[in-house]
Amino acid sequence: EVQLVQSGAEVKKPGESLRISCKASGYSFTSYWISWVRQMPGKGLEWMGNIDPSDSYTKYSPSFQGHVTVSTDNSVTTAYLQWSSLKASDTAMYYCAKHSVPYDSAGYPEKWGQGTLVTVSS
Amino acid sequence: EIVMTQSPATLSVSPGGRATLSCRASQSVRSSLAWFQQKPGQAPRLLIYGASTRATGIPARFSGSGSGTEFTLTISSLQSEDFAVYYCQQYINWPPWTFGQGTKVEIK
């Protein structure tokens, strides 16, 4: 069974750094891209960026480029989303999602993690 | 960037009733359209891909139709567990994936 299990909720202060994780299992991790999606409180879904675990190639939405970094550790089949300096506006739920098409950035998000709530407040 | 517009924002339906949700794309996405269901406190769940193909385990009361710029998700006989927010998403013009703003299906 394909599973994406995300790390737990975080409470941080503005300016702090953070890395959240998405542990994948049940499929060939390096064969499928992983995307990250943001959902601000009471709002809709926004694609942030993604990564090809086979070579660590990344793509970012212009809205998030330079503010977040996506990476993987293939030895533990885990994807990461990190911030070097959080802002209050980063308060949101963050989801990882597995792409549907192997060896290709195309396709739709066929499986989602349960989400990680990030709260940034002074 | 392709803009996805869903209507209505909220749909009130009686249990056992029929719900028809619309999604419009700002330019053609052919059949590269997916629908997701999201319940409070849960992650989105894939319902439909390719505009009309149900994902694994999705009941037959969920059906999708359309192509190009106009799409519809129909729930034929609403069950209590179907009251949720529904999102459409295009994946032909990528990046980025773009989502509609959502339709909330509530109990009438």
C-alpha cells in the first residue's frame, strides 16, 4: 500500500528555520516525483514546488521560489520541505503528494500525505 | 498560468439528493482534469482523473464529465460522508498545477 506519512505539527517564531518531512513507502520512491502543496487557514490548495528523487531536480512556483527548499534523502525514502527564515504568513497546512506518472513530472497528485500544520507566531 | 473557476461556492443538498459541481478552465486542458474531496481536518483525496475516470475505491455515485474548458462532477445520491469540499485541478499545463477555489457541499 502506498503511504506518505508526514512529520508532526510545528510551532515556530518568525525568523526561525524549519524542515518538515514526508516518509514514503509502498512504491519505488525514486520513480515518482513528489510535490508540496500549501493550504492556508480556510483557503484553497496552492502548488509550491516538487522534486524528482532520482536526480534531485526541482521546480518551484514563482510564488515560493527562493523562500522554500525541497529535497529528498533516498536512503530513507523521505522528502523534505524547508525554510531558512519563517514568516507569520507561512502559517498553513502543508501536504506532500506523489505524482501519478513514473519517471515524469507530469500527471496528477494521486496520493497525499496527511498534512503538517505549521504555525508561525511571535 | 491556467485559472480554474468552480461554481457554486456552496451547494446545499438533501441526503439522497443529486449534486452537480462545475469547473471551468481559462484555456483548454483537454481531459487533464482531476477532482478531489476534502473533509475537515483531512488531506484531499483523489476522486476522478482524466476528467471522467474514477480513482481506485471511489464509489460509482461519483462521476465526472467534460473536456476542454468545461467540467462537471456529479454525485448521484448524496450520502452523509459526501458532505465536504470538492476541488478541481488541471495538470496539462504544468508547472504549476492549478486548483479551483473549491465547492462546499453542505446538508440542506
